[in-house]
Amino acid sequence: MRKSSEPVFWFLFGAGGVIAAFLAPIHIVLTGIVGPAGGLESALEYERVLALVSHPVTKLYLFMLISLPLFHWAHRFRFTVVDLGLRASKRGIAFATYGSAAIGSILSALVLIRL
Amino acid sequence: MSKATIVLEVLRYRPEQEQEPTFQIYESEYREDWVVLDAINHIKDHIDGTLSYRWSCRMGVCGSCGMMINGEPKLSCATFLRDYYPDPIRVEPLANFPIERDLVIVMDDFMEKLTSVKPWILREHEKPISEGEYRQTPAELARYKQFSMCINCMLCYSACPVYALDPQFTGPAAIALAHRYNLDSRDQGRSWREQVLSTEEGIWACTYVGTCTVVCPVDVDPAGAIQQAKLSTTTDWFRDVLMPWKGR
């Protein structure tokens, strides 16, 4: 019973929630609002950003930043859909939602590796 | 001067005479210091002796008089008429349970779930009485005390949308009480209880809506208990997988 895989997905959900709540807003404000408004001056120049995201630590950070909130979404969406009445296809929903998060994580890993 | 009155719309269900529940309108005497249970007792004593409902202590201790009051699960002994007056009050049996009769629900499901988590001190080896009692520090008591305040009133089951959708769910009060014993320094039954709790019908069915904690009349915080149980189960899981040689 304890070997149920639920703790793993709940852990990813929790970790993704922390990132979505604390880190994602900072990135949205910096790159989505302050940057376009000209508040960061030369900080967002192509060469500088490329050099920054080419560093392995930044790559790992960006991977966590993208992947974990995807699993957060997957867990929420899975339970929302089940609670909306698709209880009978529970397994399929779990497979589709976590599968989507896994695909998104793999794609982001591929993009980050190639930088 | 005529006495002030308040209208109560009370759900009636008498299985020997009707297929479906109906509402009956009663006009009860109103007093500012009366709770809904006082009005229902007044109806029973002076207007309609056939009305059935559960109650006992009248002071929020026994947990018997839970009812849906204007759609919210509440202890009828702790819900004042003056908060609704002069509007009518709708009184129904606790939601998410079958109705036995009028405001009386069938609580078998809750009783089964409660016993399924063994909410009592489990010991691998019982200490002989000659060795004295199991001693506990105030800090050890403080760890579980909040969760031990549960009065088994079932308001949390009525409020829980997960239990409404999936009656297999172990439910807030039973999990909170299991957690209470898991946190007790005298107890050794945690891995046993985990077999019931750490399942899809146990803690993992909870989506942390939190209405159980909102309606709890004694501030047990079952939602918090379930979250804590999820965390400790997840820690156990990772420990078992990463360090399988460390048996518990």
C-alpha cells in the first residue's frame, strides 16, 4: 500500500506549487513587465542572456522552473477533471495529465541542453 | 403583546408514510438567547411531538445535534436564532448521509470508517502495569492535543465535497483522529494505520478544499491533519525507496 506512487506525484505537486507561487511571479515581472518597459536596460541583451542560460546551474534552475509547475498543473487538473465527474476514467486521466507534464519536461530539457 | 415568533422550515421524512422527504413549516416562539435547538425542542414539546432529531448536551460537547442550517453544517445548539431573525431558517439533516427519519441520519458509514483507523493507542508490546504509566511531557501532549478535541459530530463529512462525490473516502474526522494517535508518543501503530490512510481512498483522495476545517465547531483542523499526514507519508515513501535498509 505504501508503495502507491501517489507520494511522488504529491511531492512534485507541492514542489511545483512553491515554484509557481514564489519564483514564477518574479520571472513574469522581470521578463514580462519590467524588461519590455525598458527597466532592465542592457541586462536582457541577447549575448548576456545566452551566456547566462548556457551555464549548467542556470539550465538546471530553468528546468526546475519549467518542469515542476507542469507537474503541479497536472496534479490539479487531474483531480479537477475527476471531480467534475470523469471518475470512471481515473487511470487514463492520470496518465494523460502526468504524461503531458513529462513530455513538457522532456521538451524543455532538450531545448536547454542544446543552448 | 404577542410573543415574537420565527419560522422554521424543517425537513420531514417518515419512511412508513412517504417516499420522498418534504418540508414542514413551523412557527416557533422566538427568544433572543435561543439557539436553533431550543426552537426545535420548543416545536417538539408544544407543536409537533412526532418530529425526530438527535441531541443531548446543548453545549457543544456531545456532537449529537449537527444539522444543515440554511445549507451549512452546524451544531444546532451553537447556532443562534438571532443571527437569522426575522428571516425563516431552513433545517435539514446533515448532508452526504442517508436519512433515517426527519433530522436523524444513518451514521453507520462514519462509525465504520472511524473504527477502521483504530483511533486508540496501539502498542507492539504492552508494558506490564507494575512498570507504571506511560509518561508524557507537555510538549509531547501539545503535538496531538488539537486533533484530540474532535467530538465526532460529522459536520466535516457533511461539508466535504470529496466525501460527497466519493463515499469511499475515509474522510476528515477519521483521518484527523488517526493522525492524533500517530502523533501520540505512547502510540506505536503508525505503520499499521498507514495501510488504511496511505491509500487512494485515504489521505490521497483529499484535494485540500478545506471546508472540513471551516465548519469544525471545535477547531480540530482536519484539513491540516490530512496535509501533515500526506507529508509524513511522502517522507516515509522516499526513505523506504532511498534507504530500504532502514526498516521502521
